[in-house]
Amino acid sequence: MVMATKEQNLKTVSDAGVVAVIRANSKDQLVGITEALLAGGVPGIEVTMSTPKAISGIEMLADRFGDRAVIGVGTVIDAATARDAIAAGAQFVVSPVFDEQIVLTTRRYGKIMIPGAFTPTEILRAFSAGADVVKVFPSTVLGPQYFKDILAPLPQLRLTPTGGVDVKNAGDWIKAGAVFVGAGSSLVTKDALAKSDWAGVTANAKAFVEAIRTARAK
């Protein structure tokens, strides 16, 4: 299997326009969730560290879906976790905060770095330190207008929102300048996890991808 480059992986995720943020109840659910998301057109799979045995889950997904999906790790709050996840096969690292050591470690291994930031100062600092995309978190209270306001004087930034993103507002974030959106429970719902309703996850994924495609076409 020929490994995709960092740039190819970032393009794959950006083209789809949505990253699935997965907080599974157990590692055993990850294969079903990933198959469902891929069937719906979402190849960007972020396994959060709050998932039990997340690192071994990432290794399992990378081995099984590495040629079709871009598997990453989320909720990373230290460089050691980033390194372990990358060794297991993670192609991107997402953090809720900006920590320079996490950025340096992820860049050292040539993977996509998506740190979290909130204020314009934090966002620019994270980008200047080497972030590929900056996750604006929590974006729940800010709304898409915040992206427009920041990108007006700082158009070089690449931003993604996480928190409060759903199929109704995903297109608004894209139109406001987001490279892609991060969607958690609105994409892989708690109900779907409880019932193993993977067909429902596929339907949600298709709806997200379509909403983003429509927004980009306008």
C-alpha cells in the first residue's frame, strides 16, 4: 500500500468538507462507524482520546482503512499522546488547545496538525507555530460571522469550527471561509451509537457532504 502524503491527506479531508469527531463507547464500534462514514462520503475520521483504548483503535482503523480513510486522533493534550497516536497510524492530530510541543512533535513526523484556539491572537500564534489548520473551539457561541471577521484582515489563515456544527449550519461555516467542519454528535449520534444504527450514520454523512457541496457551489 502506497501511503498518501500529508498534502494528499489534507486535500482528501478538505474536499469532503467534514471531519467526523468520534467519541465511541468502545473500540469495537469503530469499524462499523468508519465503514458507515466512508459509505456516506466522509473519509476524515478523528478518534478522540476519550474513546476507550483509542490508540489501539486508531491502529486497527489505520491497518484496515488506511488506503480509503484519513485516520486521526483528537482531544490530544500532550506531545507524548500525539507521538503514540502517530506511531499507531494517525495521519492528523487535533487538540482542543494550542500547545507548541504538540505542534512541534506532529510536524516532526510529517503529519497534519490542527490545534485549538479561540481568540484572534491565539489563532495567529498557532498558525505561525506551524498549524496546518486551526480549530476554532468552542465555536458554539461564535457563529460563522466570527470566521468572516477574522479572515478579513488575516486571509492566510485556514480555519475549521468544532462545537455546535450540524447539517443545518455546516454550509454557513463553509461560506464563511472554513476549510472544513468538525462534526461530532450531530453526525454520529448517541442514539446511533447505542443502537449500532450505521445506516443512520451513512445517511447523516451524505447529508453533511451534500450541504457542503451546495454551499461551495454558490
